[in-house]
Amino acid sequence: MFKRKPKPEEISEDLPRRAERNAVRRRDRASSVPLGKSRYIIAMTMFIGVYGVIAGRLVTWGTEPDERALAFRAADQFMASRPDLVDRNGNVLATDIRVGSLFAEPRKIVDANEASERLRTVLPDLDPKWLYNSLSSEAAFLWLRRELTPSQQQAILDLGVPGIGFRTEKRRFYPGGTVAGFVTGHVNVDNQGIAGMEKYLDDQGYLALQNSGLAVDAELEPVRLSIDLRVQNILHDELTAAMTRYRSIAAGGVVLDAHTGEVLAMTSLPDYDPNDPRQALEKDRMNRTSAGLFEMGSTFKSFTSAMALDTKKVNLHSTFDARNPIHIGGHRISDFHGKKRVLTLEEVFIYSSNIGSAKEAELVGIKGHQEFLTKLGLLTRLKTELPEVATPTQPKVWKQVNSITISYGHGVSTTPLQTAVAATSLLNGGLLIPPTFLPRTEEEAKKISTQVISKETSDDMRYLFRLNVADQRGSGNYADIDGYEVGGKTGTANKVVNGRYSDTKKFNAFLAGFPMSDPRYVVLVFIDEPQPEPGKYYATAGMNAAPVVGNIIRRAGALLGVKPDLGETGKTLLVSY
């Protein structure tokens, strides 16, 4: 459709109206520009203001004295949460509690002398000279005492000393005290792990989380350990009693799951209370079970016999001439209670013959002997979560005399924990499973296990272990507990004193497993320098370490799910009830 062309007079009449409309549009555009600019200016002002405050705060902190600045920066760390440590059944082993810590701002203190005297009425152990000098200094901030008790905090508040304040911190608390101290470890005054599983936790990334401030008052999931607190209590209790009964200088032990490698209990005495970490620095308070190196004596004959059997060159009925002592390198090697006759391999084990064990090692050879012990993990540092693990020692060059003495447990020093782990492979079908202080399933254990001996050799070793306890000829019959099919091997080693083996100082151990028909658990106990029990002459492992293991199994067996099989005797007892 075409539009009509306007006439000249119509155009002239429309010009004023058009000019007026254009003027209105120009005014609108002019008025809208300042409004947009004002919004932009307001936004920029707020942005600059916020970041100006932050910058100012940073400058304030930066110009403060070092002590004050550190106090501000560390405030979040003081309140950083650590996850609870719990046992396999959920019982708390370590948790956080809130405590007050005392600080001073010396610049605000009116009379340092009076303030010092008044504070020492509540905290008399504070050094008076140090306290006065601290309070009269020009420092902006300093700590006076960390981790006060509630009564101490209230008493200081009642003094009303100006320039004195409190900061709430997190303190680690261990409900069990000494019972599992070497497993849990402890933290320092800043709530950072420095020993045991507490240190492992920090090494796994918690410390970085804490330092970043992301752990402040956070609800962290508890960390479950493999430890069974019930069994841990039994182990600790029996070893404490043993130290008194046998007047020994130290003792320790471990309970392992033979199918998973889990550490169910571990302790070492003298121990310490992680609630008072200073005790850990005292002489003799060390974790001998995982960080102590010892010649394990005749418990090593278990590995020597397994090594000989695994070659398939001998069996349980093979014979070894033990009629005469062995003379080599100026040494005379004989048996403690020698039979002075030819012994079968079975008899070599239950009579604990040094001569027979030496002949077994000769059968394998020096190189094969060293390789076998290495394969079982006895000559290298144990890999587990616990930081306190020692590295075994061995001869720099193995000679024939070294192989012979090592066959019966002298010449190589290793940890009791390593010995127990290696022995587990002798009883569980030949699988060497790395130990763990964290929960692990059998399926997970099998994926990381190594077949170190044949199942047939393992079957033979289970038979020998059981025979050594059940047979009256064996050295371990004091560990025989009705219904639990206990098997084991004693070890009585002479300790080295001033470079020579002592005839009076012994390191005794008993290595056991149960039930031998299908071993589920391995127990190792050691007693350092025991004395004969009153009324008895000998202080051998069979007389002290073996009965301690028996007591542990008697009390812990049912808790671990092992139903005692008492046979006809048990049925008769049930009927009588």
C-alpha cells in the first residue's frame, strides 16, 4: 500500500511539535547519564572501602610486635579440632576437650611486681625472676601458662590482675591413660601429633588441614583403629603383673590377627601416660615392641625349621646328629639340655636344639639362609602406620659362623613386632601380610600378601607349634589352655653386656598361635631380665613368658570369637550346670 505525500503547509505546521519532542528526549538522556554514573561510583566506593578495611587490618597485624602478631595468626590453630581416635568397637582412645590458657599483655600491666606475686599464689611453680621480667617487658603479648585447670582459671580471675587474659584452646585427652599410650601416641602443646598414630594422622594431611584453618571447630569423622580395647587391657594387665612377679626390668607383647595382619593389641612396659607427654622422655620409657631391637633367641628356630622344611630336602622325620658340640671360629656351640644323640627334625624343635638348628641352616646354605629371612621381612625395616619402628641389624658379611648362630637366634637383632608378623606367615598357610593399626578385611589382606612358604610347610609348622605345647617334652607346655589348641615356641636369649654374652641376664620370649587347627591369632610376649619366681630355680621363657601368654589367651580368647572346644569334658561341665 502506498502512503500519501504530505502537503507543504502540513509540514510547516508539524515542525514546532517535532522540535518540542526532540528537546524532551535530549533532557531525558542528559538526566539519565548522572544516575548511571552515581551507581557506578557507589559500587566502586563500597568495593574500595571493604578492601581498604582488610588492608588496614593486615597493616595493623604487620606492625604489631612479633608476639602479638603470632598470637593473632595462631588463634585458629589453638581451636583446631582433631578427629577422635576410637578402637575397632567404637570405644574412645583419644578426644578433644576445651581448656583455658593464660597470657599477659605487659604494656597494660600497672605494677609488674604486684602482678607477679599475686599470680604465684595460684601458680607457685612459675619462676619468680622470669615472671617479673616478662611482665615488666615491652612485649605486647606472651604466654604464661598453657592448659590451666578450671580451678586455676577461676582463681586467677578472682585476682583481678589487669593485663592478664585467657584464650580457650583444644587439649587432647586420652581416657585410657597408659593402657594404649604407645599406640595412640600423643600431641604437643599446639595439639599437633608428634608420636604414635597421632603423628601418622598429621602425616596423612591433617596437619595441613589444621594449618590452613579448615579444622577449626569442624566436625571430623572419628578415625577407627584396629586395636580392641578389651584385649589391649588384658595384655597390659597381664604384663604389668608379670613384671612384678618375675622382677623384670621391662616387658611387652602384641596380639595379631593371622588372617588380616591387624594389630589387635600392643604394649611395652615401662609405659607412659599420653596425657602427660613429658613422661615419654624419661629413661627406659620406649616402645620396645616396635622400636626395640633384640636377639630373639630360640623363637628364631621356628624360622630355621620352616626354612629347612620348605626346601623339600627334609621332612619332620629327617634326622640330624646332635651328639657332639659344634666348634667353629673359636666358638663352642652346644645344647642347654642336650640329648647327645641323633634327633629328628621334630625333636630338634621341641627340645630346642642349637646343634640341630645349626645343621638345618647348613643344609640350606649361607646365601639361602639370608634370603629366606629377608623374604620373611626379618632383616628390613617393617612398613606400617606407626612411626616408631626400628631397622633390624645383621652382619655386614654373612659367614658360616654367622649363619649357625643366627639359626638359633643370636647374631641378628630385630623387633618383637617383626618376629610376630613373620611367624604369622608360618601358621596362616604361608602368607606374609604387612601389619596394620587400621581396620582391614581378609579380602584386602590377600591382595597385599605374599606367599613366602608353601602351605605344606605351614601345616608342618602348625603341627610342631602345637606339639611343643601339648607334649610334656616341649618347652611351651605352661601355655597350654584347655579348649584353645595353643601352639608356640620359647626363646631364652643371653643378653650382650660389655661386648660379651651374659650368663645371668636373659631376654625371654614366647611366640604362640591359636587355635592350631586353624590359627586365627598370634600372640608374642617378651620379658626382659626376669628373675626366678619365688621357690623356683630357673627363669627360662618356658617358666615365665609361656604362662603369661596362656593367661592372655584364657582371658581374651572368647572375646576374640574363639569358642573353646573342651570335648567330652566340656559336655560334662555343661550337663552339670
